[in-house]
Amino acid sequence: MRTFLLTFLGGLAALVVFFVLIPLMLLMSFLPSGEPQRVPNAVIEVDLRRSWPDQPAADALSAAFSDVSFVEVLLRLNSAASDPDVKGVFVRAPEIDLGSSRAEELRSAFLRLRAADKFIIAHTQGFLASGPSSYRAISAASEIWMQPGTSFETPGITFETLFLGGAFAKFKVDPQIEQFYEFKNAADTYKRTSYSEPHALAMTALATSVWGHSIADIAADRKIQPAALRTLLEASPYSSERAVELKLVDKLGYPEEAAAAARERAEGELVAISDYRGQPRDGKAVIAIVGGEGDIVTGGGESGDVFAIGTPMFASDRVAAELMEIAKNDEINAVVFRVDSGGGSATASDQIWNAVKKVQASGKKVVVSMGSAAASGGYYVAASADSIVATRSTITGSIGVFGGKFAIADGLREFGINPASVGIGGEFAGAYSTEDFTPAQKAKLQQSLQGTYDRFTRLVSEGRDLPLQKVQEIARGRVWSGEDALAQGLVNKTGDLITAIEEARNLAGFTEADGVDLRMNIHTSTPFDLIASTMTAAKAGASEGQVLGAVAGVIGRQRAEALISQLRAVGQAPGAKVWMAPVVER
């Protein structure tokens, strides 16, 4: 009955897409299109409450229904700084956390706009029991408005990890996973119910680093001494009226009033960031922007799930193919490789690493721009770059590996299901059965994982020009903030996407006066693409999207996404994993 219902619901959703949305898209394809007209005295409107993907959609169906990506937002804000038609920016701040790395990149964009004499008016409807990122993102604004009657709650920063060990124990599922080494905590999330000492040490250091430079940024923007600001924030919450008195915000007012103030100041109109295209890009330095986000997996990233539209997938075949095409393109001088991933398959990561090497062999420089996370496999794919740029808040490192299986035979027997098998060949042929590993199988697994770890650390040593012994000392699976990774030699400099573009231009031998012509693949969808994608999606039954929607209502969206990611990793094919367990920031 359950299978029937899930299949029925999946088919019903596919029919809705095919008979309602696809005809709508076909109709829209006959409508005239073109670039939006330029608006004099424009105020760019940026709503940070939206859940943007880091990068543009990579498939037809997702591209048809997706919004502007975070990378595009950063590029458009950078273009607006030199656009004479743009007078300022109106920002809607989120009430809860948006992530410290994104906050840092947005703050850098707003500082560039302020330096170009553009005003920033930001409005918040309160900061609700969140970390510093929502406040930090707008702290550089010319004016911060806060809605009356709301609360200012920014008392510190928390990183939360979901441990599933207790749940597996209840169902008599034994996670038989080997990890290299003590800081490689992804396996712990399946085996334990709380932090190990090394895990707690690494996460505390990460929180300390991010909280410290968040305080420094906000203090500089609000012209408050860092120690005094720390005391103020850690003593929150405050009422909106008290927040004005303490100079944490500037004015009280409603969103409509703040928007009206922005229009009046510019003597113009609001233009949504999704409708703003910026100025024409031209310059001598031709730089391609390519990358990936989400779990690193083998294949092309095609999804047969109609509910998973827009789910990012760092697919090795697709990303490697894009890099190979860039290697063959003589027009392109350098590459900015944007990475926003906690890792995944070691095999997929190595394939992408090899494609980066091919780009370098073609004579082009590769600069990595790290997003919110570039850890484990996300660091693996970046290791050989000519330069790595991370925000100070990026979660990176996690140089380690784990692998194994979930021995579920005893759990199945609780339900009267007795798994039995026969086999022929070497003893490892039955290693991934439902039963426990034998001592010989466990030894072979450890040997295989050791080989992956040795290759990972060697590639990091060669790519970062660090002694192998030092890499082995600082690796061991430990995560670092971008700021701490810089001190360890794992990244070359801290900065945002624009910093990475400037680095690529310089390494390619061009100056600021030469200008930059950016090339980025923005996937467009034809009606025929949509029909083909929908037919593939129609085969799907229940989906992660359905589960996410149900669970998010109980534990919150961030925790639900982390849980889905952990469960997805459970179901992946056997093999070495270079993956970091998701971290919920608040």
C-alpha cells in the first residue's frame, strides 16, 4: 500500500507538471523576450530572505523554475557599484541565520557599493535567536531600519551536528565504518550520540574563529569598539527601541517606509536584483566562472525526481566536461572555480581534480573561490589550484576519508527477515552484505581507505607546496575556518568571489586597467528540454523533497536538510567517502 501511494503521488505530480506547467512554458516561449530596460536612478532591491542556490541551475527543468543564484547576485552587485544608473540598494534582511560565509561576501559587496558613493538602506523585522550572520550581512549599510515591536537577538554563534547513533541502535543497525583519522567526524554522526573530544575541539575552534571576525566586522561598520560590541551582543535580546538606543540599528520603521525612503533618496524606483543585468562586460582578460555545489557524485547529475527540482548536485561528469571544454578554448585566459560543497565520493572528487589539472596543462591559471563550505571532497577538487581564495568564515579542510557499511542483518531479523547469501571468490566478495565484516574484510577495507587517504594528502602536499608531513599533521579530518586555514597554508588568501576574479586576472598577466570579460554558463531551457526532463521525472516515486517538507515542519529546514544529506550518504554506493557531515549554523 505504501509503495502504491508513493508511486501514485509521484505520478500525479508529474502529470501536473506535464499538463499544466509545460503548456504554460510553451505559451511563454512564444512571448516576446529581451533584456529589461535600464532604469535611471534605480535602487536595486535585494531580499536576503530568499533561499538562493550558490550557482546557476545546471539542468533544464531546474533552470526553468529557478531564481537568480548567489554568484549572480554578487556579480550584479559588483557591476552596480560602477553603474551610473544605480543610486543605491534596498536590502531586506532575514530574521534568522543566512550563513556567515554568505554574510561576509554580501558585506564585501555592500562595502564596494559604499566606496562608490552608493547608499545602502537595510530593513530587518528582527533578529530571532540567530547567530551574527544576518546582522553582519547588513552592518555596512548606510542606514539599518528595524520594525517596531520586534526583537534583536544575536547573543553568539552555535554550530549544531545531528548524531544518529541512538536511532541506529534502536533498530539494531551497526555502522561498521572506518575513518582516517580522529577528526574525520562524519562517521561519528552515525556511530555516536554526541561529540568526541577531537570533534568538539575542532567545532569549538571553528565557532571561536567565526564569532571573532564577525564581531570585528560589525564593530568596524557600526563604529563600536569590538570588546564593547561583544558585551552588547552577548547580553541580547533587546527590544527594537533599545537596539536604537544602543546604536545597534539606526531607525524604527516598517518595510514599506524603508523602501519609500530608498526611493525618495534616489528619486527613482526599485529594481529587483533578478531583473538587473548590470553593465555590459568587456575587457582584455577573459575569465570563465565554473563550479559546483552540493554532494560530489559520479555521473552527470541527472535527477529522476520531479520533487527534487533545483536540488544542487556536484556531478563529476558534468563539471569535468565543462572544465575540459574550457581547457580547449583558446579565448579564455583563466578560470575561477567556485566550490560550495562538503564533499562526497572520492572517485568523483578525483575525476574533477584531474580535470582541473587538464585546465592548468593548457596554460590557464585556476583560482578557487570557496563558498560556505569547501571541505573534504570539496577541498580535494580545489587542492591543485594555482590559488585558493576562501572567506574567513568558509568551512574547509576535513582532509580525511571514511568508508564501510551498515550491518543491518540483526535489525532485519527483529522483523522476521533473515538475510542469507552464498558466494564464490575471494572473501571480500561478500564484504558488503548485511552481516558484520569479518576480520579479514575489515583489514582489507582499512587498507583500501589508507590508499585513498595517502593519495589525498599527497595531492594536497603537491598542490599547496607543503611538506607531506605537515599536511598529515594538519589533516586528520579536521575542519578549519577560512581564517585558520590561511594560517595553516591550506588557502592562499581570504576574500570573496570578486577577490578570486581579481586574483585570476592578475595571475593571467593582466592589470585592473585591462578590464575583465566574464564567461559563465547560464543554462537556458527550451520547451523540448522541459518535456524530456519531465518524462524522466515522471518515473519517480517518493522523493527527498517530500521528506524534507514533512520533516522541516517539525525540526526546521536547516536541520531537515542536514538530516536528508546524512541519510543520502547512507544510501550511496560503497567506496571511499571524502565527505563532511553537515553543520547547522545558528
